[in-house]
Amino acid sequence: MSRQMPPLNWIKAFEASARHLSFTGAARDLNLTATAVSHQVRSLERQLGQPLFDRLASSLRLTELGAAYLPDVTRALDDLAATTARLFGQSGMTSVTLRAPVSFISLWLAPRLPRFQARFPAIDILLFSTVWAAVESGQSCDLEVRFGNGTWEGFGAEPLWHDDSVIVCHRHLARRGGKAERLRALAASGLIHVVGHEDHWGEAFRAVGLPPPAPARSVRVDHSLAAVNLAAAGGGAAIVLRPFARRAAEILPLALPLDLVLPVQQAHYLLPPLGRGPARPEALLLRQWLLEEARSLPL
């Protein structure tokens, strides 16, 4: 079956022009003249029968169709580059840098990362930990993982994984009894709140028909890694994302005491670095591997 596709060089010209919103910037990436890039984009638009850019006085602006076309084009080019690097280009690879939330690195990435290292031993990995996505770091990176609603100005976010939250507590608190009885016991032990998700405990109590909790004590922490470690030390019960809770229960004296799932609207997203050129082969391989791992969340 033949594929009805425009020439690859036209596609690359469109992607680079969309990334820079400039034919001149795209020309630098592609080692062409701005006139040649403009001509290739015009040829693509003629074949598609639709404009992809509005030509402004000193820049470009994606049309609605151009903006819809770009994410799939970028993914297709990245996948092709990653596959080429995986099969033919690993010998000269060096390092890749990933910035991600500290809880994601410690409770999701760490147990999986040896698989990447075994698969791509020529690639060194440098990890930068963050707590809040809004806090800018002076460190440059090849890829970034953020937790949020998927909208960050200047970035094109790609969904990585989404899951809901569950309760986790020290094993000696995981008593028998109904949900209401167990929740009361947890409140008596103290409740740990993760900043940004303080209402989770109220949601848990409302789910079993109880009034908002009046815990013996409470503490607020700014990330899930602190929450599970505090719970393991007997500091109370916490509510964290289910993959984090499962991993924490494997390595700490913790248990998931209730069959109660609390919906979370936010998710983890992959972001390319802002203002950078095409991703390096090492970064493309890491991106592809992260997406593969996310499709099979359980270890």
C-alpha cells in the first residue's frame, strides 16, 4: 500500500519553521537559505491545499491547521530519529540530562532507570530534581518532566502518565475494619498533607460519608517523597499518587490500608527544553524509553 506523504524535506522545513516561527531560524537548523525553506513550506502548503502559517512582517504565526499538524509531525520526526539512533548511532553518544520532580525521580524513575542503562550503556545520565514546576532552574536540560495540567507557556507538553491517589500509612496502622473505622484511626494517628492537594483528606472522608477530619495532628509537606518517608517514620498517614504509594510500600514499612481511590486531574508531562534546536539523539532515545515505560506502569 502506498503512503500519500509529502517529501520529508518539506516536512522538516515546516517543523523547523514552526519551532522558530521564522524561516531564518529554520534555515540555520537545516543548513539552507531562508528562501529555500520558505519555498519548501510553500510547496507543502500547496500539496496540502491549506496554509500552515500566517506570514507577518517579521515573523510567522501558525494557522489553526498548522498548530494541529505540528505535534504529530514533531513526534513522527522524533520517533524516526530515535529509531535511527537506537539501531545505527549509539557508538558516539555521550550524555543526556533530565529535570523532573524529586518524587518522580525517587519513586517512579529510579527503579526503572537500570533498564535504560542496560539498553543504552553508552549514554550517561544526569538528573536534576525539582519540587515546583514554576521554579525556573539555571541548569539546561535535554528533557523535562512536570506535574500539572499540561499547559506551560512556551512549551509543548506531551502526556507521560496519569494516575489517581491512594492512602498510605505505616504498616502497624493498617488495621482491619470498615473504611470509616480505618479512616478514623488514621485521623487519630495524624494526617500528612501534600501542598496543592490538601483537600484529598476531606474527599476521602466524604467518600465514606464522614464529616471532614479533625486529626490529632497534621503536617504539610511540599512533595510526595517527604510524605511517604514521614509516614514510614510513624508521622501519620498520607495521600499520594498510586504509583508512588506502591513503590514506597516496597521499600519502606508502609501499607495501602484502604481500597479507596481519589481522582486527580493533573498528570505528568514530558517537555522539550525551551528555545533549543532539534533534540539530540540521546534525548530522543530517553523520551521514547520513558513513553514505553509509562505505557506499562507497574514494575
